[in-house]
Amino acid sequence: MHKSTLQLLSAFSLGLIFGLLMKFSVTLFLALIATLLSVFIYTMRDASGLKHNQDKYFIVMSTLLYFAALAISLCSSIALVLLVVYEISKGKNLKTLSLRLLPHIIITLVSIFLFI
């Protein structure tokens, strides 16, 4: 991962942490942990040295953690913004970006309709 990408992701993650901790509660803390793990596992998808189709396991794990975070608190939907910024900083075009984030977008929309 490039140093600038890591710095950008760290800055947005710290913003997410600060925003969620402004209204601290145990549920928000659990949502924060699940959200950050989801984002971290999503970024592991682009790691070098992965075996054949191993990135699909990272996507499934990231998507499940993201759904768990959204089930705990809808404030975790901000992680979608983190993932979009991550993909844009990697230089992906709009079509590739939307295909890679399709599971997260669908889960966000379903969660909003289910939990509101």
C-alpha cells in the first residue's frame, strides 16, 4: 500500500473514531470495532502475494463485518465513504469502483430500509 493512501485512510479512520466517540456508548464502540475491521480487511484484498481467488474471502469477511456493524449502529454507514475514498485514491475508474463496492452498497441500502 502506498504511503499516501495509508495516511489518507488513517486520517479518515481517525475522523470516524472521533465522530463515533463523541456520543460514546458500548454499542457505538462495538460498531466502531466492526467497522474498522471491515475496512482493514477490505484493504487487505489488494495485498500483494495473494493466492488464486483469496481476495474473495476478504470481500466476504469484510461484507459480513460491515453488515454486523450496520446492525449495531447505522452510524457505521460512514465506512462506505472510507471505502470510496480508498478506491479513488487507488486510481480506480467509476465502473470498477462500483463493481468492487457493490456488496457494501447493497448492504447499506438494505440496512437503511430494515433498521429505520
